[in-house]
Amino acid sequence: MYCPAANSSSRGPMRGSASVSDSNGLPLSVARGLAIFRGKAGCPACHSRPTLSDELFHNTSVAWHDGQWTDLGRFSVTGVSADRGVFKTPTLREIARTAPYTA
């Protein structure tokens, strides 16, 4: 996954750019990823604003595996049944520096 926070235009030119780029100068793989992020994946619905997070809680079913919760999410704190599997939208800022995206 590519997240341009560390290499964004606001911090100078992008390092490690591929030689093949789109009309905006983005490497083609980055342009394709951005199109998916903005399009069919619908990421900006939650990952927006300067922090790339809406700072809200959502149940995306990421913790539901084989018919059970692998992580109870916010329920562990609130004890409210509706909070099972609910998590705060994480920021995507500097995500390249965190697991599982680190090299």
C-alpha cells in the first residue's frame, strides 16, 4: 500500500517515483491505488480530513471470522452490545511506518 503522507507534495518532491507515470506525475501503481481508494473502495467516506480519519466509530466486520468476534472492539470499554466489533477509524497518516506496511 502506498500512502503519500511522508512523500506528499507539501513536503517536497516524491522520492522513489517509478519512471512510468500518469498525467499528474504519479507512478502508475500509485494512480491505480488512488483510483481504487477514491472509487470502488469508498475510503474517503471515513478516511478524510487532514488526519485522514473521520474520528468516528464504525463496525466494518473486520473482526468477524468463522462466526465469532476475534476482537470485541469498543464493547470491551463500553459494555454496550451494539459496540461489538466497533472500532475508531484509524488515521492513514504515516501508515507506511507501521505494521503491516513497513518494509
